[in-house]
Amino acid sequence: ESSPDSGKGYTLASVREALVRQEDTIIYGLIERAKFPSNSHTYDENYAEIKGCGSLVEFVVMNTEALQAQAGRYKNPEENPFFPENLPPSVVPSYPFTEILHPGAASININKSIWKMYFQELLPLLATSGDDGNYAQTAASDLSLLQAISRRIHYGKFVAEVKFRDAPQDYEPLIRAKDREGLMKLLTFTSVEEEVRKRVEKKATVFGQEVSLNSNNGDSGKRKFDPSVASQLYQKWVIPLTKEVQVEYLLRRLE
Ligand SMILES: O=C(O)C(=O)C[C@]1(C(=O)O)C=C[C@@H](O)C=C1
């Protein structure tokens, strides 16, 4: 058995609880990004003219990640950088994070796909067209939302680990056969996915409403963003990519 045997506190129920809490962070992130219009200069390589960085958002993300790496962010196995190349080492004392994951987990980082999805698919649904000049703030809100989405998707590593520990006899033959389809089927719980999508849409509706003290006005019906964007995000990208991470993790689990 090559796996670390610590991490007994992790159960399928506890990792699902963590996923539920992360929904809040993602929805707040959507609300914060929706506060700004599209601000296309943030993403325009010809606008920023920053050497070696491309667009302003890349400049902000690369430099923020470098600073956060020094402050120890990526010592936590839940965190995965968007630009892992040339990150400076941590300058702070290390914390003994529970080593529940198989070492192969470190080689899984699908942030390139998440980045593409975010800018090509999600942002056009979320941001209304316009320009208010707040490019730095826009880039900062993109980064914190990207980090929340990335953390959730890569949390699939933890989900896969507890599923494997709960039923190694079911997973091992599929892993040895490199049977991606079989693994995908075994780790899928359709009814749980349905619950996740419904809860996310409900949270997006509740968190996104205008709160008024004047009870006569009641709910003005004004929304901070379209709740269906949150459910689409989960249905089309977050859940499928979390499952992809689980398959990738399981394929490395017996190495
Ligand atoms: O809760 C699980 O079992 C997960 O694997 C997480 C998740 C999700 O991404 O929300 C993914 C696959 C399952 O079909 C159900 C839900």
C-alpha cells in the first residue's frame, strides 16, 4: 500500500460538505465580478503593453500568484496555480497539512482548461457589455473567482481519494485496466449532481437579491446577476471537470 494512511477524518460526507461551502465562495465571486462591466481592456494584449505578460489580467494573476506562493499558498494541496512555471518558493514556515492524497495528485493541474472556459465561455455570460475603467479591480475579481472555481474542481482529488478508500475492490480493477469510462461511471452519483445544481441555483437567487429594509417595497425583483449563469457554470463545467480530475487522480492512484 503506497498511500499515506493519515487523513482518517476525511469521509465522503465531509468532502461533500466542503464542496457545499465552496459553492458560497463561487457565488459570491460571481456577484463580485458581475459588479463590473466586461471591461475588455483588461483582457487585451495590445492595451496593456506589459513585457512578458500579455494582458493586464495575466499580469495581475502572474504577479499575485508569485506573491501568494512566497506567502505559502501553494503549500496547501487544495491550491493549484494558473502559472506554475517559475513560481518563487515559500518564505514562511511550513504547516503540517494532512497528507491524505496520493503523491500523484501533485501532477494534476487542469487550470489551462479552466482559464479557457472562464474567459471564453463564462465571462461573456456574466459581464454586461461596457467599460468603467476599473481594469485592475476587474482583474482582481477575475482572479479570486478563478481561484474559487479551480479549488472546487481540483477538490475532486480529495473526493476520489475517499471514494477509493471506501471501495478499493471496486476501483482497483478499473484502474489497472485504465478504464476511464468505467471509472467515470463508478464515481458518478446522478442524484447528487441534481441536488448540487438545484442548490446552486437557489443560492444564486437568494444571495443575489437586493436586500431592502422597507418591507412595503418587498423584493424589488432586482438581481445582482442572473442565477442561471451559476447553474450553467456548474452543469456545463464545474461538475464535469471535477469528475475529470477524479478520473485522472484514480488513474495515478496505484502508481
Ligand atoms: O459528490 C460526489 O460524489 C462527487 O463526486 C462530486 C460531484 C460534483 O462535482 O458535484 C461529481 C460527481 C458525482 O456524480 C456527484 C457530484
